[in-house]
Amino acid sequence: MNASSPRRFFGSEPAPRAHLSPLDRMLDGVGHALATIWAAPTPSRKAPRPSLTDHPQATHVLEDQDRRLSAGLMRVNHVGEVCAQALYEGQAATTRDPRLLRFFQRAALEEGDHLAWTRERLEELGARPSLFNPLWYGGAFALGALAGRLGDSVSLGFTVETERQVEEHLAGHLDRLPAADVQSRAIVDVMRRDEVHHGQEARALGAAALPTPVRWAMRAAARVMTTTAYRI
């Protein structure tokens, strides 16, 4: 496995792993976690780029205040993609339905593009990823696995609610990102549309509606994560 292009989630179509032994699956998962947290993944799609004709300010150098704002927001978005990989990994590890396994893996491949784009944009802004990424990954994996253990419909419902909240969060970032930072805005806009599509797919596959207290708890946990990740 190439460290910069994990086995099925980044830069390539999902590969079957039913033939893997339990030990191989565990090592496979560990490799994916390490690559998600520390590697610079290879995306399957090129990062969105704004048209210089439509956005002549795309070559504009951001003021320090705008650069810091963009860096904080894109760090939060990168953390969201770290969590997305962990969630889908946990859900894929606990489903026995081949259709859902393919869905989780395919969605994770697209989220892997987001991971690569946000990581690249952070570097362009002279910023680093969150120092707490290992913690975010571990917690998200546990949530994904727990949702999967509760049943496929619950797991899909967790996906629908997660993607709904992420879409709202990204829409808010489009409002907050500096007007001059058209590069970050182009990336976030494509990410938002992908999240909407993933939620629609999960709903079509038979997602169950989550209880209101669970949705509130998810929103509260996301608020803690985003507030922390913006700075650290």
C-alpha cells in the first residue's frame, strides 16, 4: 500500500476486502487511519479551481486577517473530512450488506478527495492541520462502528443526519470565507454538493430517522469539535 494513497479510499476505486483475514482487516484499518491523519492523500478528482475570467481576484494575495480566517475555517473542514473517513470506516466494518459496503466505500472515496483538497489548501495558506486529528479520528470511528452495530437503517440514518449538519456547516462557511478567497470557496462549494448527494443516497437506501435527542447530541459534539479545531 502506498502511504500517500490508501488502499481503497483515496485515488482509486474501492477494492473488495471480504477475502481478508481478521488480522489483515485490522492492519488494513490501521493503515487507513495513519494515512488519513498524517499522509497527503492523492485525490481521484482534481481540486476545484475558480475561473480567472469569472474571478480575476483569484490571483489576489490575501490580507493577513483574511488568510487567518480562511486557514481556521479550512482546518475545521479538514477535521470534518478526517472524521468522515473514520465514520465510513467504522460503518463499513460493521455492515454485512454488500450494497451498503459499496455505498460507504464509494462515499469515502469522494470524501477522500475533500480530505486531499482541504489539506492542500491548508498548505497553500501556510497553516497546519488540527493537532487533535488522532482524537477526532478515534472518536468518529467509534461512533460509526456503534451506529453500524445498531443496525443498517440506524447507520444510514446517522449518515443522513451527519451529512445534513455538514451541509449546513459548509453553507455557513461560504458566508464567512473572505470574498477574495475564491479558491477556498470553490472547494467548499463542491464539498457541500457532494455531502447533499451522500445524504440523499443514504436516505434512498433505507435510512431511519434518528430521535431528536440524538440529533441534538450530534450537533453539540460537532460544535465542540469545530470550535477547538478552528484554533488547534
